[in-house]
Amino acid sequence: MNLIESLTIDWVLVNNSLQFTIWGFSSLLVAEILRDIYHVVCHQVAWLAKWHNKHHAAYRRDLSLVSQKAYIDSQLYHDIVESSLLLVILIAVALLGQQWGLWLGVAYSGTFLYGASVRYFQGTIDTDYNHLPGALETIPSVWLVNRTYHWRHHFDDVNAYYSGVFSLVDKILGTALSLKGKTIALTGASGALGNALVAELLRYNAKIVALSTNPHKIEARTGLKVLAWELGKEEELKKNLEKVDILIINHGINVYSDRSSEAIQTSYQVNTFSALRLIDIFSATVTGPEAKATKEIWVNTSEAEVSPALSPLYELSKRTLGDIVTLKRLDGVCVIRKLILGPFKSQLNPIGVMSPRQVARGILFLAKRDFRNIIVTVNPLTYLLFPVKEFRTWLYYRVFSKSAKSE
């Protein structure tokens, strides 16, 4: 007891340590944000782009080096210039901020300049993690940049995917996913949301393949190709899906209050099993490392995953689809996004409060910021309930199921 009573806490020391830690970690984050901003500027300013392109020219598609000379040149014209500017700015910030923790960012940026200088003057090759050569083995990451994410900056769209460590800048700018030049297949293209998505995607210079059971209802447009398909014959689309970058599964049916056996069969066949067949068929086309980096599936599971839709069979079939999509995500074959959409005016829901165009724009706004669960609704509860439900389901499936690859 005497020992405990003799112990005193130096609150001044605790406060100073806490301040140093907070300012120190903040300076590291600021350093990375400044690096990413400089990277963005390099792609917008012509004379900087000429220097920065030395970096891009140093790598092949498998991220192996073109030559030692190209790599060394990239150190001088890109890495040394970038790290020197970063060091000067962070020193100025530390002097103005008058916080010891800010000097941690200065030391951090100093390691970049030191490393780049050693590589240039000694002619050594010491590639950082994002540029390690070899096949891409994982799908693009969400918050921490991995090799696959950064590969897309080099070989998918150089005017996107700027971030180097944290993807924060890309999420703010809407450059965490590029739709430019992508071939995007869309089911339910003749519906209200399908039409709106087609119109919005064409604005991004994407090539659209409209997959529809009612092709005659789709208006011909430049950049739009229409393919007819039938429920249960999804396998016939495989050859076409091999050339598709993003598959958007958007078709569905609403039997409202009907609970007959036929309604049950129809609801699950259209809303659940057809979508799952398309997911499996498209997943089989994800062959090779580059496909893992660029191919995606977007599934409209709807707000019915967590909220009433005043249609029991619509809710049941969509919730089943949503849960199985969560299960399939665990295997990481490719990026799979969920579209959690509230009520919008359509043939399935003539009293919807949102417009299809509004929803389509919301979907693309969030997709370009790499949201994997895209929620567009006027119901505030969905933004609270869905993440909880999704995490709980993900955790349960993660613990009590095994990878399909292990079989």
C-alpha cells in the first residue's frame, strides 16, 4: 500500500508525450497527403509531367524494370525532386507549428531523400513495395495502397489511383476508381435505374453492354451495345463477359404481396439464383493478374437487406442474395461492390421518393471513391444498420466457412 501511495503520475510528462504522439502521427499523415498532392500535380503540369514520366517509363506491365538506367533516371527526376520539395515544406511546417512532434514528419521525409540519393549516386536498385515485380495476387485494397492498387495507376489509368500509402486523396478527388474506357455490362438495362446508369456511364466514356430480356425497350445510343439473354441461360453470356471489365447485376422482380409457390419460385430465380449464376460465370473470367486488378462485380441487393420493402418475397430473395455475396467476397476473386439502394421511382416501385438519375449519380459518385458498400437512400437508419449487419455477417462467415480455393 505504501508503494502504491508513493507512486505519482507526472501529468506534465504524460501531456507532453500525448501531444508529441498526436502531432507526430499527424505529421506522417500530412507527409503522405503532400506526396499524393504532388503526384496529382505532376500529372497536370506539363513540365513536371516530363520529369514524372521518367518514373512511369522505368516499369513494364509486370512491374519489372525496363533497365537500370531508366530506374536510376527516375530517381533523379522524380524521387529526389519529390522528396526534396517534401522535406522543405515539412521543415517550414515544423518551424511554424512549433511542435516537436512535427519534426517526426521531417525525419520521415528525410528518409525518402536519403534513399533516393543513395539509389541515384550508387546506382543501386531497391524497389519499394508498390513496385515489386511479379504477378498481382490480391485484389485492389481499400484504405492502404497495395501493389494491385498502384499497378492500376501505371497501366489502367495514369490519371487516377494517385495515392501511395493511404488512398485518402483518391477518395476525396474521386480517382480511386477509373471508369474511363471500361467495358461495363449491365443487366436490367431496360428498367428505370438501368437506363439512368447507361446515360451516366456514357458520360465517363465507358463502353456499355446492355444485357436485357427486353432488348426492344432499350434506346440505341452511341457507345451502347445491346445483347439479349434469357433467365436460366446465363452461361451463354460467358464469351461476352470475358471482355467485360465491370459487371453490374441490376435486374430484379417484385411480386409485392403475392406469396404463392409460383411467386416464391419466381422471386428467388430472378432476384437470387440468376444473379448468383452471373457472379459465378463472371468470376470464372477473372484469369490472370491483370484481370484481378481491373475486373469488378456490382450487385444491386437493395435496402431490403436491412429494411422492410413492404414485399416479403422481395426482401427474402434480396437478403439471401446479399448474404451470399458477402460470403463470396471472402475469396477475393475480384472486387465485389454492393448497391444498397433506397426507394426510387421505377416499374417495381412506382411510389419511390428518389429519381433513378439521382440514384445512378449517387452510385457512381461513391464507386469512384472506392466504396465497396454503396448506400444511396433517404433512410438514415440504413447508414447505421447496414454496416453493423454486414460486419456481423462477414465475421460469422469468416469464422465458420472455408475458402473455396482450399477445396
